[in-house]
Amino acid sequence: MDDDTRTARWERRAGTPLAVASLLFLVSYGVRILGEGLPGPVLDLSLAVLYGSWALFVVDYVVRWRLSGEGPGFVHRHWLDSLVVVLPLLRPVRIVRVYDAMQDRRQEEPRLPLQARVMLYAGLASTLLGLSAALAVYHYEHNAPDASIRTFGDALWWAVSTLATVGYGDVVPVTPMGRLVAVILMGCGLALLGAVTGSFSSYLMQRFARAGDDVGPPGR
Amino acid sequence: MDDDTRTARWERRAGTPLAVASLLFLVSYGVRILGEGLPGPVLDLSLAVLYGSWALFVVDYVVRWRLSGEGPGFVHRHWLDSLVVVLPLLRPVRIVRVYDAMQDRRQEEPRLPLQARVMLYAGLASTLLGLSAALAVYHYEHNAPDASIRTFGDALWWAVSTLATVGYGDVVPVTPMGRLVAVILMGCGLALLGAVTGSFSSYLMQRFARAGDDVGPPGR
Amino acid sequence: MDDDTRTARWERRAGTPLAVASLLFLVSYGVRILGEGLPGPVLDLSLAVLYGSWALFVVDYVVRWRLSGEGPGFVHRHWLDSLVVVLPLLRPVRIVRVYDAMQDRRQEEPRLPLQARVMLYAGLASTLLGLSAALAVYHYEHNAPDASIRTFGDALWWAVSTLATVGYGDVVPVTPMGRLVAVILMGCGLALLGAVTGSFSSYLMQRFARAGDDVGPPGR
Amino acid sequence: MDDDTRTARWERRAGTPLAVASLLFLVSYGVRILGEGLPGPVLDLSLAVLYGSWALFVVDYVVRWRLSGEGPGFVHRHWLDSLVVVLPLLRPVRIVRVYDAMQDRRQEEPRLPLQARVMLYAGLASTLLGLSAALAVYHYEHNAPDASIRTFGDALWWAVSTLATVGYGDVVPVTPMGRLVAVILMGCGLALLGAVTGSFSSYLMQRFARAGDDVGPPGR
């Protein structure tokens, strides 16, 4: 109970710095991947920011491990957190923790209905995940000899058509690493986007049901 | 409460003109895009109708803003309405408002079951959205040098196969603007179509459950 | 109430002949489409069976119209039945009526759980619809100059990959009529298959929940 | 009741050997398909393991048939088990039985929440099914004259993009047997993956709802 409280207090305090670090990580990763023509110092700076934010993620992981009071079982039991420390581009999938931290902060504000919150967070996580995947795929593909993903625009277009499960196939990864990124994007992204679709469908059903009640006799 | 009533009264009164204006907007947009060989006056007329109906949308937005008594926060809080004023082709996504306005009108008629209403409205909104996207994609694509969408028939075929998430990839947008339209269609359309599928599934489960009860012992 | 009973009695009596007629319709349609090398009399016979079963569908429609005691509004109110009389290949979508008729018949047998029934009927309807669509698409496509659907095997492969929303795009309809068939297949089939997936997911959740209860303390 | 207990006791005892046999079957099948350059004795051994584990499946089927005390109706009533005896590659779809056997074993451990269990088992079954399908498709395709699936990596990439219903179409089966494998993968895999998506969506809704309650007044 006490550990739980201390963990919760840590998450409240570390929430904003970690969110900023996540954005900085994504931006500096993007600069590293896309900024080929940029001057050297900018690239060096982005590399420093990249590793700096990654270091913050590791610190957060270690602190939470300590606070939990668990032994080596922590790595196994919080496998998603452990995976995200190794592959920081997957941070958007830790959507529930972000949501919890946010919810603690603005306790007093009027809250959105449940489905809108699910759509907002799952939609945001899908977007960030798609962006990360587009960057990674562009990195692995754009110099491959028979690549169809040649520009970052192609990579974005591929990421969106993959997340939506449309999969035109006009641009596809051809390298093993590019395909591995694609497999991860499909696995994580489809579940997230399915949550968006499902909660929108649920919202519509509920909204139509409520609207139907509104026009009914008031005594009902 | 009072503002709410005045807004509701406005929506009841403005509902039919706005629905007609939406159809006129779509038709005149279609004439502009497809009617290359039409005589000049017809094209001028369609342009006038296009801007006229758009002006009506703006008037409706401003009136609702005024009636709400809210300050600049209205733009942020009703972000979907604000977006639709800027991009009138997205009007079909305002499905819940259309549904509310319709429901007020024909209060006395026997109402469809909930799932049928969701399927009807979401299906209609998907159809109109697909039509708008086909027009816009045709506009941006049919003159592109290496386009695969060359006729309006291709554009319709592309829109349907995208909405259904089948995505054959035999015809795909290749220009940045065409791909932007596609991304918007995927985002809005898949959620709407997911609602159709979900409510049909729910209807079937309910219908089969009810039928099962009918043949069971009456005492049950 | 009395009309209802007479309609129900008609449906009980007409159920089996109509199911047989539906199968005969599909088989004779298949013979007409695929049986190019068959001797003339066989083709003539299949044409006779085709129109004979279609005539039965019309008779059934007219009888139910009469029994309902409704005026011309019947056509509008039972629009699905009206559509199916004009396009008999769409008969599989009338799944709920088939289910009702079947359920009346074998009242005494042990019944499957709800989700299994939904999966069974929706799966069967998808299969028959896919078969009809493959026949129709093969008919319109296999002689087109730049067709990719050249054999009936291609058409079946296309129908399955379309129903599953995979849509590889290696074989796609290119004629306007073939694409129209595809649009109808996507519209009807995806909803049916969505019902299969949804009810399987629901079954799994329920089964796992029940199994969890089984191992819990017996007093629960 | 007594038969039921004896069946349950058999399943508890046979669970682990059968799970091991399933893995051995998959591994030896993989060695047979992929191990073209391996020395003869290894291939002979893998063939022996293949048929040995298959024989175990048959023994398990026969024992359960005997224990059930049912006549030939057993084959029809347990059609999924009967099918899996003939096509052992489909064993992953018997997910509910595996789950039951597992649940009996570790009765005392803290159990995962319902949705996590569904995601775990359905996700595992999809993975194993996709692996089996990739092996089978590679077997039938990689020597076909106009094949696009030439390496096992291609086959894995094809299986993942098919299971996710993305279906790029850059690599597709072209032989009749390869397409048959694909049809089975679509049929079984999509339902399993739909269960993963659906239970994740349900988990997210529940988690967000609970989190919302946590920040509410404690008296609620």
C-alpha cells in the first residue's frame, strides 16, 4: 500500500518531464533520420538529446523498480515497461500509464465521456506510433536497392495505409529490418486503432440511444 | 438552459435548409470537378451555388456561436464544427447533429430499432464521405503524370475499396494532395464503417437471441 | 395477429421448398456461367431451372405480400425482400428469415449457444454470397481484354481475399459490372463477416470467463 | 458425469505431453520444409518425430472418443477435434481446450484479468497458426514458376500481412495449394486476431473507466 503510494507520487512528479523527454526523443530521432543536410553541431546536439532522454527513461524504470520493492521478477512482470526501455520508440503503447498520470493531474477539470477519452488516447498513441514507424522504416528502406519507400512522404503514406489495414501495396518495405518495423507496427497499431473504432461505435450507439430517449415522453 | 432551447429551436428551423445546402454543395462541387465540357454559364452557376451554400454553413456556425453565449472558447470546444466550416466536404461526419435534427422533426412516426438507426446514419455518412473523397481525389489525381486514378469511375472504385479497408492497390493516389484526401477518408470513414459493422453484428446477436426465446417454453 | 400467424404458417410450409430452390438457383447459375463446353440440352435445362426457381421466389414474395394485407407500402417496408426478388443472387443476406424458419422446424433438438448460431448462419451466408459473387465476377471479367481474373479459381481467390478485407490486389475486377459486383460483395459480406468475428470474440470471452469460474471456489 | 470426470482426468494427464508433441510436430515440420541441405539422418529423425507426434494426437483422439462413451456421432459432434487430427497444423485453433488444461494445472497462481487471458491465448494461437501457414505456403510456393514467395522470410512476411488483413500484395501465393492454405489462414486467423483486438479494446475501456472512478469522490 505504502509502496503503491510512493510509486504513484513518483509517477505524478515524473509524468511531465517524461512526456517532454518522449517528445524530445521523437524529435531528435526525426532530426537524426531526416536531417542529412543539417550542419554537424545540430546533428551532434540531436544525438545528445536522443541519448539524454533515453537515459531519463532508464532512470524512471530503475526508480520504479526500486520503489516497487520487487526483486528480478519486476523485469518479467512489467515486461511492457522493460521492452519500452530497450526500444524507446514503442513508448506510445504505454498509453494507460500516460492516461493515469494525466488523470491525476487535472482532477478538477470537467472530464470527457469514457469513449471520447479512449478515442483520444488510443488515437494519439496510434499517431505517435505511426510517426515513429514511418521514421524507422524510412531509415532502413530509403537506400535499399529495390526500395519503393524512397521519401519520408512515402513512409508516412505507408504507415497510415498500414495502420488502417488498407495496405494498398504501392509502397512496401523490402528489407528485413523494414519488415520487422512493419510487423511491430501492425501488432501494436491495429489493436490501438481497433480500440478507436470500437469506442466510436460504442459512442454512436449510446448517443443515438440517448437522443431517442430525449424525444420520448418525459415521464419515461 | 435558455440558450440551449434557443440553439435547439435554431437547429430545428435551420435543419432542412442546411441539409439542402449540403446536397447543393456536393452537387455543385461535383459539377465543377467533373463538368469540364459544360458551357461556361453552367460552371459559373455551380460556382455561385458552391460559395452560396458555403456561406450558409458559415452563417449557421456564427449564429450557433452567438446563441451559445460562449467566447472564443467556442471554436476550440466545438472543434469538429469549426473544422467542418473550413472543409465543408467533411460535413457528413457531423452525423449525430443531423440525426438529432431529424429525430426532432418526425417525432410521431414509428422509430426504427437502435441498431438500424446507427447503421442507417453511419452508412449514409460513409457513402457521402466516400463520394466527396472520390470527387476530391479525382480532382487532384486525374492529370498527374503517373496517376492510376484517371476516370471518376476509378476514383469511386478506389473510395469504396479504401472504405472497406480492402485496398487492392490497383488504383492509388500518387500526388501529395490526393494522399492527404485518402488519409482523411481512412480516418473518418473507417470509424463510421466500423460503426455499421459493429451495430449489424449487435443486431444479429440480439435478433438471434430473441428468436431463440420465442421458441422456448412460454413460462421462461 | 391473425395475418402474422398465417404468414408464419406460410413460412414454415414454404421454408424447405424455398431453400431447395435457392440451392438449385445457385447451381443452375453456376452451370450457366461455368459450363461453356456442356451439351446444349444441359444448358437449356439449367436455364429452365434458373427461371423456375426465380419464379418460385416471386410467388413467395407475392404470397407474403397478400398475407400481410398491406398495400403498395409492402415494397418499401420490406425493401430487402423486394431487392432480393430482383437480384436473387443476394438471397444469402436474408439470413435472419432463414434462421427463423429453421428454428421453427427443429424446435425439439438441443440448441447451440447463441454465438455459435450467429457464427454458423453468418458464416454460411458469407460463404454463399462469396460463391455467388465469384460466379458473377467470373462471368463479367474472364473475357475482358486486360482482365486479371481469368479462371474461376482466380474468381474464388479474389472473393475470399475481398471478404477477409485482405485485398492483395493480384487479381482485381476491371470491368464496370465486375466492380459493381465487388462493391455489393464488400457492402454485404463485410458486415456478415464482422458478425462472425464479433461473435467468436464474444464466445471466447464468455468461455474464458466461465472456465475461470469453474476453477474458483465452489461456493462462488 | 463420471465420463466427464474421466475425460477431465485424461486431459489433465495428457495436457503436457500433447503440448510438447505439438511443439515437436511444428519443429519437425519446419525442419522437413526448410532443412533441404541437412544431412539425411537428421531429416529421417525429423520425419520420425513428425509421425510420432501425429500418432500421439490420434491416440489422444481415440482415448477421448472411448472415454466419452459416444458412438460414431463423436466424429460429427467434435468436428473441430476430428479436423485437427487429420490436419495437425491446425492444432493452434483448439485454443479453448489448451486453456482449460492449463487452467486446471496452475489453479493456485494469481490469475490474469479476463481480457489479458483472451489476448494471451488468442495471440499465441494466431502466432503459431501464422508460423504453420508460413511453413506450408513456403513448401507449396517456393518452387512454383511465377512465385513471389521465394524465401521463408517472404512467407513469414506474407503470413503477418495476411493475419493483420493488411494484404499488401507484394508477395502472394499463386499455386492452388498455396491459396488453399491462405484461405484457411484467413478463416481461422482473422477470427483469432479479431478476438485479440476486441479484448484489448474492451480492456482499455474498462481500465479507463476504473481510472476515472479512482479520481472521483471516495464515497462513490
